[in-house]
Amino acid sequence: MKLKKYYPIFGLILAVIFIQLLVSGIGMQFYLTQLTMSAYYGIVIIGLSILMGYAGQISIGHAAFFAIGGYTTAALTTMNFAALTDVPIVNFLIKTGLTISGMDPYGKKIIYISPWLSLFIAVIITIFIAALIGVPILKLKGHYLAMATLGFGIIIYRIVLGTSIFGEADGISDVPTFKFLFNFKINSDPALRVENYYIAWLIVVISIFILTNLINSRVGRALRSLHGNEEAANSMGVNISRTKLLVFILSAVLASVAGVFMTHFNGGIGPAESGVMRSVRYVAIVAVGGMANLWGTLIMGIILNYLSLRGYFGSYDDAVFGIILIVIMLFAPDGIFKLKYCNNFIKLIKKTS
């Protein structure tokens, strides 16, 4: 019976394999590029789903954490440390194998931080920033909390837009390949589409596995009680402030990790990834899928992001997500999977399984 909660994960794995075989079989592997990017955005969305649906905390600044991860790895892996080999910390990193050496197109030696180290640094920075802002703003509720996270998102957007080390309006390009486990590589090489597709979905599966266990644990029960009634949860011994902060940090780390891998996959990152509308998009997708529905948000995240990345919404992309958010809040505040016809369909599936 304990394995029953993992059945959806097994189904996800089979679906991922089936889709790859299907698109490869019909000669349309280029679809895998958008599906890979949708997977990385999906990681941000399921993290936000935990924060909003279970902890009951809204965030309109999650794109900022995605950008923190992406810009941290982009800056560290494109900065040439060859002229700083006499600096003790740089020398230490070189001796311990935490840097990568090479030659640029002009024959000049370059030394940059290993992507694995940049991933670690990005996570540490994210935890620090999330804890730093989380302690004061998570004391707020409702629209006050929404405005506070929105303000944080705007701050990060203006920083990356106006700082030369982050490329200002041009962003950062030429981000090197991330050498994953067993010599698999994360980059935009068309020849590695299948490889990158499976790496991205492996990270999604790991994230889903972690969050599924969290939801079904003692912490998950505390989260549900917190979302239902904070006063009642507090009277039962739940440390409200600590629980909110830990979930906020976890959600931020997931967004940051997604930003790191997406940046290496795309070979760069721009200010648009930290924009306010990107955060609104994440909130809209969580609302469509259902704020306390991890699988619903993942499914809608993949579908809507895929359609957006394929250009089906055209120049009205941001407007579409804004309309979606308004419509869902008016007619299906619990998400489309809570609508009557969806509930009946889900019950039918359960009866036949």
C-alpha cells in the first residue's frame, strides 16, 4: 500500500518515455526542446504549488529566485579567473578541481568555475536570500504578502537589468555546458535533444518524489493544518513561523535549481526571466492546476508553457496568462481539476483501476 502513492510517478515516467519515442518516431524531435524547457519551468511551478496550496502563502516574486539561480551560474561560469590564479581562494579551487580550464576562440587561456560548484553556490545564495526576506515578509498575510513578494521580484529585476556583471539588458550568453552525471551534458546542441529531455525530466521526477514524500509526512500534515486554520494549527503545537519559512526556502531552492539548469540548457539568460509577468505566469498556472494539487499544477504547467514556447499565443503571451488568472479566480478558484466534470472523470478512472 505504501507504493500506491508513487503510482502517479511511475505513470509520469512511462508518459515521458512514450512521448520521446512518439516524437522521435515521427521525426519531430525538435518538439523535445520546448518539452525540456517546460520541464524546468514545471519545477518552479510545483515548488510554488507547495507554498501556495499547502502553506497558504502567495508569492508574486518567484521568477526572482529562478533568476538568482540562473544569473549566479551564468556569471560564475563565464567569468575568466585566469588572471586571478595568485588569489588564495582561486588557487585553492584550481587545485581541488573545482574549476575548468580551456582556450577561447582567440587562443587565450580561460579558467572558470565548475558548473557543479556554481549550482552549489546558487543554492546557498538562494537559501540565504529566502531566509533573509522570508523572516519579515511571511509575517504578512493576504494582499500585503503579495505586494511584498512583488516588491522583491521588482528589486531583483532592476538589479539584473542595471548591473554590468549580469549583462544588463543583454543578459549573459555563452554559458558553458553543464556536464551532468555519467558524462551526460546539458546544453542546446540539437544532437543532444533526447539526452537533455531525459535529464530535465529526471530532475522533475526527483522533485516530485521529494514533494510527494513531504506532503505525506508529518510536515505535510502540519502544512495542511496551517493552510486550513493557523490558530488551530498553532494550538496543536505547529510552529507556524518556522514551517512557513522552511516551505518558502524549499520552494525558492526548487526555482533556483531550475534556473541553473535552464541557463545551461539555453546557453544564457536574460532579464525577462526575472520579470513580474513571469511570476504572474507561475501564479496563473498554479491557480489553473489547483493550488493544493501538485499533479494538476505540473500538468497545466507543461501544457501552458509548451504552448507558449511554441508561440501559439504570439505577441499576446502575457495577456493570455493574465486572462487565464482572472477567469480561473472567477469561475474555478480551486483549479479546473476540481470542476464537476473533471471530478467525475477522475472518479471513473479510480473505479476502473
